[in-house]
Amino acid sequence: MTYDVAAVRAHFPALEEGAAHFDGPGGSQVPDVVADAVAGTLRAAVSNRGVMTAAERRADGIVTGARQAMADLLAADSAGIVFGRSMTQLTYDMARALAKEWGPGDEVVVTTLDHDANIRPWVQAAEARGATVRRADFDPATGELPVEAVTGLLTDRTRLVAVTAASNLLGTRPDVPAIAEAVHAAGALLYVDGVHLTPHALVDMGALGADFYACSPYKFLGPHLGVLAADPALLETVRPDKLLPSSDAVPERFEVGTLPYELLAGTTAAVDFLAGLVPGSGSRRERLAASMGALEEHERAMLDRLDAGLAGIPGVTLYGAAGRRRTPTTLFSPGGVTPADAYRLLAERGVNAPASSFYALECSRRLGLGDAGAVRAGIAPYTDESDVDRLVKGVRELAG
């Protein structure tokens, strides 16, 4: 189905400022319908959830609606959708809760491909309980994480494996289903960081084999908060610290304090916007499947154009060679200037392409980039050919 990028771009007021945005991996721009949903909720009467007043019922409807929207997006159970301030906060909370059952001799596996939010919480939780942390390394020449790098570390003492569904630095997409099969055969749990995959591909938690799947709506056109999805039956077995009078029901037992209703309304609007990227009918999940398929084709075309343009510039170094198993993300060092200077000089040209390690610190170090990292360019639903050409032109000017 034809993807009309001009029609999509018309919904993003931020683009009227004129910049070409390649900073989506750190947070996407927001369509008008999401902003309207947030503002509309703030203007309406809402209160703590309940059934007695219209304000209570409105708040409850917003929460249940957002849970269902995220369930449709992830092919998950709405009763297992947990909201939090960020993916990082949710992962820390879950790590502390799960680690209550760990002790000396237990093992946790993390990978050097991951964002630190899917490394440090597990490392610190394991250290606090005397458990052992084992690291699976990716291949810095290709950017790939071989399945064997993870499965080779599994033992009968493995309690949890944390792995990314897509590297936020390189875009690499590990074979999560194969990893999940081995993890479950070892009797362990799999925690998947889906922050960088969710904006770019149709997610199916069951097909991935994820026991826990964490993501961030502000990376897929929504507001700033985090989402954790899991089987409600699994969540029933986890006992987080909570206030005595707060609900012990799943998923509420994992949600600290009053939820940000306006952000949940914006999240539902973002999912609906994604479902409507191309014309279609059927259930929201069916429309999401059609739209995300069309989006993948569009973003792949933009990524191919970007990679080809950058590869033709003398002195530019591209990192990773993950082929088509990759989200539309390019990490590169420009010729002639440092990444930090390239970031500044491109910004002066109206091109937003940041330079950093982007919290994927262990990944950046393994690539030989240290803590400074490199320039990262991420394709988003609103990226068009003129954006790509502006970035390539700017890098060519810097390299020259």
C-alpha cells in the first residue's frame, strides 16, 4: 500500500520550524492528534479513577483505553500492561522486584549491544543479592549479536537474560525468538528492551518469546512515559515494594502513584495515528499490521538512500553491517571534523543529527568509540528524501 509521506508530515507542527529531524531515536516529534489528546484531557474534568463521578469514570476510561491500545500495538494482554515514568524506571523497579528471589550462585546475562537501561539495573540488582553477571558480546565488525554469544552463557543457574530487540546505537536486530527458546529451555526469564524496535516494526510479544517487553511511547510519536508488557499470570508472581493502601491487583501493583492521564490519552492517540498511516479497515491490530508494513518499506528506502549517500563521501566511516535485520538507524563518524563538531555544524545547517554514545555506553566502547560515540541518524515516519539529501549534503560539506 502506498505510503504518503507528505500527508504524514502535514500532521507534525514541529516540522514547520524547518529542521530535518534525524533525532527520532532519542525522541520523535509529535503529531497534532497526540498533542490534541493531551491538551483535551488536561482541559476536561478528571480525578482519581472511580465509578461515582463523571471525572472518575473519564480517568478510568483513559487508563483502560491506553492499556488496550498498547496491547494492540504489542499483541499483548491489556491486563499485563504497566505504565511508568520511563522504560528505565520500569526496568529498575522490575529488577529490584525480581532480584528478591536471587542469591549467591544465581546468574544474570546482559549484552554489550544494549542501552544501559537494560544493563545497569540488572547488574546492580544482581550485585545487591550476590548473584553473578555474565556479558554476551556482539561482533564490533558487523554490529551483530550472535545467538550463540547469549546461549553459550546459559546454565541451570541462569535466572534472567536481558537483551535488546534493536540496538539504539546501531539498529541491529538480534534473533530474539531463537534466544528466547534457549532461555526458556534453561528455565530462565527473558526481558526485552523494545524501545528502539517498536517505532519501526510490528511487534508480537508471543512471536518474540519475551516474558517482559519494555518500550517508550515518546519514541513512537507519543508523550514521555514508559510501558512494560508481560503476561498477567507472570506479574502475579512478582511482589514489588508498594504502599500499604495502594492496589495489589495486577497491573496496578507496579504503578506508583496516580497515573498521568493526559499522557495515557496521548499514548492511545499515538497508537491510533500509527494504525492510520495508510488507509485501511478492520481491527486496530489489523490496521497496525498494514501501516507498520508500509512504514517499514518507506523507512528502508530512506535508509538505503542515506547509507548510499554517506558511503560515497570520502573519510566517512559507517559502523555495523547488519544488512536488512536492522532498524532505520545509521551510526557514522564524519570525515574532517569530530562527531561533536559535526553535530553542531549540521545543526547550523538545519539538520538535527546528534552525536553521542546515547546511553549505549558499553556498545560505544566496544566499537572503539569510547564515551564520545559518533553521529547517529535515525529515520522516522516523517522523514522524506529532501531530509536525507540535506543530511548527506551537510556531511559532504563538512568532510570537504
